Amino acid sequence: MQTTPVGLGFLMNDAKEFPRTDQIVLVLAIYAVLGLLSDLVVRLLERRFLSWRNGFEGE
């Protein structure tokens, strides 16, 4: 199975094969930022579309 030579997954696998700690930390930081951003988007959508529910507090 071949992978594509672009993207975060490729960078992570490349850094794993050739011990590149700096590259691994960078990719993990990018994943963390993407996770926080997606959580923020979901919370904003929840607040907008679920505010009509009785038990919803928007937190």
C-alpha cells in the first residue's frame, strides 16, 4: 500500500522513519490546533442551531 507524498500523515510517517523529533512535534502541534478549531466550530454551530432546546445552556 502506497501513501501520497504530501500531507500531515506523510510528514508524520516520514519523521517516524528518519528520527525527526522536531517534525513530529510540529505535526502534533498542527493536529492540536486543528482539533481546537474544529471543536470551536462545532460549539458555535451547537449554540446557533440548538439554542431552542429547553436544556441547552450553550457551554
